[in-house]
Amino acid sequence: MLHRWTMAFAGSWLQMRTGPGYGYANVPHGTLVNGDEVGLTCWTTGDGAADNPNYRYWMLIDLGVRSGYVNDWYLNTGNPSVWQQHIRRC
């Protein structure tokens, strides 16, 4: 399933992680920029978002040649009650 994501600040970027938290290693060449379309494989919970510590949902992103986790707070996926009906839990 492909979703276009947007960031809170123009020119922002996200670094994909090897797991659902900021303590996990960065995925090599795993930087996403505002407007990228990404495949969402599944969701899980982990660290809270840097801008909202209570939002703990992370998406596993599949770029074909690499995959990694990003906090859903920074993706344009809508409300969890909606996307949880379409995206499986990891």
C-alpha cells in the first residue's frame, strides 16, 4: 500500500531506523524527504515521537531495496483508527 507522507516543516526529512525507536541504528541510505511515496508494510509500537512523546506508532517502510521504521506521527496516514483497518500489525 503506498501513501504520500508530509512533514510538519517544509524541507524536512526522516531517517529510517532498524527498529521502532530512536535508539535503533539508522538504515544506510534510509533518508526520506517530504513528498516521497513509501510502501507501508505494517505497524507496531515503540518510542514516542520527538514532537509528541505519547504517539508511539511506528510504520515499517519498504523501499524495495531497503526497509526501516519511522514514527507515524510524521507520515500523512490519517487517524490510527482508520489505517489500522488496512495495515496489519507487525
